[in-house]
Amino acid sequence: MRWWTIPLLAALGWFAYTLTPFWSLYGLAQAVQTGDVAAVAQRVNFRTLRLSLAKQVSAAIRAEGAAEPRERQRLADAAAALALPVTEALVTPQNVVDLLDDGWPQALDLPEATNRHDRRDGLRIPDAARALRYYLASEMRGFRSVVIAVPPDRPRQEQFRIRMRLHDWGWRLTDIELSEDLRGRIADRISAGLARLRDRSGQEKMGQDKPNQDKPSQEKAAPEPVPPRGR
């Protein structure tokens, strides 16, 4: 065996290994297109997906405008509380199918972006040419993780990215990086709730300060000096 065959075989072995996630991706895409919720649930790690989406939604919220640190912290806690039901609504088998189908969760009743791509451009692998575009749009992260852009031929702001991780000799979906448009719509929805919270808090604070301003002064006037009596 010549010396150059060793690196050649290693390169071919690595190339073959990088193809293995796409067998799982093809099965996931078929399950999404047929609406097979049970098959999708078997290919998704919902625990890690829930944590990832919670971080993305929280990062998209801007709880600025509060001058005092205590007020900023209170609004940040309120933002996390408002983000929780949005995250829980996203991480269900049916809504994951809905999200992967075209990158937009209709169940959240969000206003759709004007430049959102068609349904046919979601996670869909109808032929080998499409599979090749997915492969070229993927990025291996070490030996056990791969990130894939969906749809592979759309601008970055219109794409969402999925992460698949090797687990028990199979690849499972562990993360969906939401598109910029979707993160912005979710942030706008939660920011509107925060704005209502700020207004309510300001009204309550004004109501507490007003009685103190209207309270009459309890200070007594100093007595006037009494002139001395003449002799």
C-alpha cells in the first residue's frame, strides 16, 4: 500500500460520514411533507429544542427604557414570563411540523412577513439535486453535529437553520434557529405586552404618588414673639 492511499481513504471515509445525517434529514423531510406527527416526534429531541427556542425568544426581546436597575430587572422577568407560553406553543410535534414545513408557525397567529417564501420551499427533498443543495448549505460542527440552512437557496434573512446531532447511532433534530423575520415578529408581539405592562406600572405609580402630593402639610407655624409689657 502506497503512503498516499492512507489520507485518500481517510478523506473518503470522512466524506461518507458527512452524508449520514442526510439519510435522517430525508426521512424527516418526508415525515414533514406527509404530516406524520409521530414520525417527526421520533426524530426530534424536544428538551434541547425547547431550551434553544427559549433562549432565542428571550434574546429577541428588548426590555429597554427603564432607568432604574430594579425596574429593568422587573421588566426582564416579565418578558421571560411572556416568552414562556410562546416557546411552549412552538415545541409541540404538530407545531414543529408546521414550522419545518415553511418556516412559519401559523398556530401562533403572527402577522406574516411580506417576503416569506412559499410552502414548497420548506424542508423538502424531492430529488437528488435538492439533496445536493442541502449538502452544500450544511456545516459540520465536529463529529456529532451538523447545521443545515433551510431553504438552501434563499437569502439568509429568509432562512431558518436546523441542527442535527448524533445520538445512539442516529441523527436527531436538536435545534431550530428561527429566521430573522420570525424572531422579529415574536419580539414585536412580546414587546407590545411589555409596553402595556409599563403603562399599567406607570399609572399605578402615579396613583401612589398623588395622595402624597395632595396631603395637607402638618407643620405648625412658629408663634409670633410677644412684645414686652411697658412699666
